[in-house]
Amino acid sequence: MLLCLMTARPVVITDHPEDTMSVKAFKLVSAVEREMLMGDKNYINIECIECCGKNLYIGTNDCFIYHFLLDEKISTAGKVTFAATKQLHKYLGLKKPVSELKAASALTRLLVLCDNTIALVNMMNLEPVPTGARIKGAVTFTLNENPVSGDPFCVEVCIISVKRRTIQMFMVFEDRVQIVKEVFTPEQPCAVAVDGYYLCLALTTQYIILNYNTGVSQDLFPYCSDEKRPIVKRIGRQEFLLAGPGGLGMFATVDGISQRAPVHWSENVIGAALCFPYVVALDDEFITVHSMLDQQQKQTLPFKEGHILQDFEGKVIVATNKGVYILVPLPLEKQIQDLLASHRVEEALVLAKGARRNIPKEKFQVMYKRILQQAGFIQFAQLQFLEAKELFRSGQLDVRELISLYPFLLPTSSSFIRSHPPLHEYADLNQLTQGDQEKMTKCKRFLMSYLNEVRSTEVANGYKEDIDTALLKLYAEANHESLLDLLVSENFCLLTDSAAWLEKHKKYFALGLLYHYNGQDAAALQLWVKIVDGDIQDSTRSDLYEYIVDFLTFCSDQDLVWKYSQWVLQKNEEVGVQIFTKRPLEEQEKNNINPDDIISCLNKYPKARVKYLEHLVLERKIEKEKYHTHLAVLYLEAILQLKSMSTDNCTETTELLFKLRSFLQKSDLYRIHFILDKIQGTDLHMESAILYGKLEEHEKALHILVHKLKDFHAAEEYCTWNSENRDVQYRQRLFHLLLSVYLDPGTSDCALVMPAVDLLNNHAAQFDAALVLQLVPDSWSVQLLSPFLAGAVRQSIHTKRMTQAALGLAQAENLIYKYEKVKQKGNPVLLSDKKLGNMMS
């Protein structure tokens, strides 16, 4: 604590003030103490200050100018101190206070306002310029930091003149001054700041913007100069800071608008300074610090008796009547870290963004990413997962930093080492959640979601094994349905770590999928078979047997297929046979597995063998006699076996009979006599008829259908399907043969009369009417055969007409050919010697 004593009363300035905000943006450091300036002359007071580089100038009430050199020192602990070395002092001889000082470093001149006169003195020796150049009649003045002249060897000075309601613009050179413009104002000006052609003026009752080049003015807002001291300060290109009503620090551009929200400071503000991103204000008792980024008050420093606050090229200086102090800004990175340590994430991010203009681009990007990551962990610890996710993604967080918080999730082979310095204060999730299981579960759900999102993005590049392995462990532990989706899709789960974890959590089916993905199908099948057999417990899939069958169906390892073929067939031969019948078509076409070997394998499984032969013959349509004959024999044997048993299997027998009949009709490749011999002596008369039909022994076939089965409809159908793809004469022969069987004179069965009549009447077109009339008994009436006769006559007439039409068309075509021939004869044929020679040769 530093103590500056005055004769009247003490003034206390704290070197480490207790600020009322939680952000420490500045530290107050003494620069020039009372003894260095005035010794024991208590009547001397500081009136104004100016700082240019290391040069500090102080103007006093006894008309002296003091020149000090400021040397900044930083200790190993980071503490900043200033050592002021007095260079000289100069008495101006006017016995008036030095009101203002402004340095013009380009001219090595110091502009000194004393007794309403601005004098030019040398910055180094404080001697007046030899020419005695000066500006008279100035109440106050300021420099144009955005000059319009373009001359590097002059400065532009704006003064409030002693003339009423008058502003004057000057150009000040090394040893001369030149008035440029005189502008009249609507009221008496009290304070002024300048930017280019624009003047920001505090008049008696209001603030205005005035373009002194065009004379155009813009009213800003009212205020009363009698009640409070006006503040007009240029803070950037075409922007000013003003002390507004209600204790507001108002921002205004030259266009008369405000692009920033106001800051709330004291009603009794004496001065203001800018040190981006902060606005610093001084009143009777405090120095307050506000952020320009979010307008919030960040720090308050107790400071009594202060009456000067100015900024000089980023250096903020504050003074009492007796001493000079510097507000040393703490590094922005430290301020940001302090905010993060206080979990004030939004403020930290706002400050970090605002720091961009003061930090080189590459350094800023590195710093800002780290800040985003730190902020993400703070939000994560507060279970603000959406905010944390966005911060992690924006900060391009190495996702392993997050995974490492969760015990045992990173693979044992991972070489990851946490960032140093650390991004957070937590050893692991247990410490973060303090053992709260509900919080821990929420954190794990978040990581599941986050890893699932980033695993297919650039964030995962280089860490895919770590990410997928961690995700698998989370899914397995939580019994999450996405575990299987992860394993059946492209993944980078490390086998050793993942297998141990899945086995620990009894996820044997998933472990099998992991083995399969890593090319270890034998290990996968071994596990799954144990589950189905009940040796180990895993209820993931109730249809695991069917899954294994499907897996073997598409398995390219023939040894595995053969190894487990007996197992799947023993469980369910009708389903198990699918490992052979549903194999990929291209594999079957190459006969990678010999069908004969498969049939041999299926000898112990009759149902499976039938299904496989059906697959070969009916689906793949393989035209090999042995397969067709084998299938027919199997059908026949199964039917005979069922018939020999009880009649409870009527439905199954009917289905097999249908299959056999259909097969016998459609196939032409089985050994007919062999099958016929097997049928002999059985009651399979329909099948016998079909076989006789294949042998072209139609009379035997029809005799069976008519006399043994008395299935007249089947007899008609027999004629129809046997004559498919045959000529009309063949079909007519079959139908006439059937009629002959019906009308066989050797039989006196009257029951065959009506089938014969129906045959004729229903299939009139298939008969030669003349032959029919010779065959039918004379006792049959015309009325009985009227449908047949009508059809026959109709067919005869139709045939005659079609024949006539065909004859007419042929005659017309012949006539056209004759005409063409006559035309050709009428045209001469010219023969050249060459053509004639060719013809002769």
C-alpha cells in the first residue's frame, strides 16, 4: 500500500486494491511520487500530463513543465513497476497554471497551453522554438489524430477560441503555425474532439457532430454543462465516447448513430480513457472498468482525489494533484483464464473474441481454440451438454481429451497424453460427478452421442481406433441398441480391447460380430453356436439359429460351411438346408461346392434332401437325368410311406401328390420306365397315366383315367396338356382316341355316354366331324349332338372362308409378280464390252 501525504489530509492509493468485480483487468502502479515532483513544496499541484513513448511530461499550477523518463520493469514473478527519472524542468515565466500538454513526436515538439496561449517547445530541452510561433486565444485544444492535410511534417490542431461560439483549426509545423478554418457554433463549446473533418462538440446544452468542411451539423443528445462536466473523447476512427445523461457513457459515430450499447458509469465522471477492450472512467472515489464488448462493469478500483485520466498509445495514466499512476493492464490471456476459472464462460469468450485485434492472427487462433476447449469442459462439468458440444467442435478439440475423462475407455495401446497445461481440473469422471451415478449416466450418454456424431468427420482423423473403441465400450456397458449397428458397419474398433470388454459385459453375440469384422469367422461361429446350445447366455437375438444359417449361407469359407452343416441340419433340417439352397447365385453357378457332395451330406436328412433337389431341378433348372429321377423317386417314396401310415397326414400326402404329378408332367429328363416300374402295384393311377403319356402310350393312359379312375375331366385335361406345343393333327388324334375309349364297343358301360357327349359338345373344334359321325351310335339323336354339330358346321364354314381368303390373297400376290415381270421385259438391257466380257467369262 502506498501512502501519499498532503498537509490538509491523507490520500490513500492502494497498490493492490480490492476490486468489487471478479475480473482483474488492471493493476494500479505508482509512476511519479510526490517527493520526486515537488519535494516539500506542498503548494505545487499537477494540472495536466502528457506521455509519448517513455517520455512523461507534467504541467503544474506554478507554470512549470517537468520531463521524466519512465522505465518499465517486470520482475520474475510478473510484477510490473515503473522507475521515473527526472530529466529536467522548465519554468514558463507566466505565473499561470499549465493547462494542457500535447506531444507532436513527428515534429519533436510539445504543445503547451498556458494563459490561453499555445506555445511550441522542444520535447527534449523544453526550450521554445526560435521563431516564437504560438497560437493565441485558446481555451482548450486537441489534436486531429486522423488528419486531412496529408502532410507528415505538420499536425492539425483544433482549439476552442476565447471568442464566443468559435472553433478554430490550425496547421502546426516545426516552427510555425497556420490557421486553416474558423467555425461558428450555435452555442458556446465546452469540450471538443476531432476526427478528420468531423468535430464532436459539447455545447452548453447538447452534444453535436459538426463537419467543419461542409458546415453540416448533427444533434446527438442534450445535457446540462452547468450540472456536470462534459466528456468528449475520440476512441477510434469516426467514433466518440461521450458522458451522457443518467450516468451513461454513450458511443456515437460521425453519422450521429450509436453502434454499441452504452456503459453505465457514475453520475460524477471526471474523465474517461480507452484501453481496448475496456473503457476506464474516473470519479471522485473510484476508477471503474467497463467492457466495450458486453458493456458490463468488470472492475472497480478505489481511488480518491483523482482528477486526471488519459490514455496515451494504450497506456492509461491517472493522476491526483500530487502523484501520477499507471493502470497496467493484465495480459488478456490471464484475464480470460481468470474468467474461466470463475466459470464465467460467456464473458471469457466475448473477451477472447475482442482480443483478436491485439494479437497476431496465428497466435490468436491457437489461443482462441484452447479457450473454446476450456469453456467446453466447464459447460460439460455443469452438464450443459449442447453448449459443450458446440464449444468442443468450434475449438476442434482432440476428442481423446474428452474420452480420457472416462476410466478405461481409451485403448490400452493408445499413446494419448493430455494437454499441458491441462484444459480442465478433473482427474476423471468420478471426480467430476463426485460419484453421482445419475450425473455419470448423463455424461456417458453425451459422450455416446458426441462420438457418434464426430466419428465420420475430420475430427476423427488419426483417432478413429480410439473413438470407435470407446464408443463400443460405452454401447456395451449401457446395453445400447447401436452396439450392433456399429459392429456391422465400417468401424475401427481395436480387437483386443474390444473383445475383452464385450466378454466382460457378456455381449457374446456382439463379440461374434467383432470377430467376423476382423476376419475371424471361425471364432464368431463358435461363440454363436455356444449361445444357441445354451453353453453361454446372451439374449440379444432370439433368432440366432436362423442368423447362423444365413451367415453360413453367405460364408465363402467352405470348410466352415461343411464344419457346421451337420449342426444346423440337426437343429432343423428344413431351415438348415438353406446353407446350400440360398447360396449366392454366382457361387452356385461356379459349383464351388459340388451338388453331389451336398446330396451325400443330406442322405441322413430326407426333408432337406428333397428341398435341395427341388432347388437344383425346379429353381436352378439343372437338366441332369440323375437329379430329376432322384427327385421323382424321393417324392414317390415319401408318398408311399405316408400312405402306408395312418391317414392323419392327408394334407401332406395331397401336397406331395400334387408336386409329383406336376413334376412328372413338366419334366422330360427322368427315367420314365424306372419310375413306372416303381409305381406298378400301387394305387397311383393318375401318376401311371402321366408316365404312359410320356411314353406316347396314350391309349393305356386314357384307359386308366376313364375306366380305373373314372375321372373324365382329368382325361380331357390329359389330352390338352399332352398336346401342348404340338400340331392340330396330334391334338385331334388324342381327342379322337379319348372318344374311342368312351365308345369302345367292347364295353357296355352306359355311364360313358354322357362323358362322350360332353367331350364332343365342349371340344367340337378338336374333332373331324366326318369321322365322328362314323363313330357315334345311330341311336344318338341330333338334338343330343346339336352343340357339337353346330360347332362343327361353324368351324367348317370358318375354315372354308379362311381358305378362300388365303387363296384370294395368293392370287392377288401372283398377279402383282406377273405385272412386275412384264414391266421388266419392256425395259432394254444395255451391255457394254466389259459387261459382255464378264458374261462370256
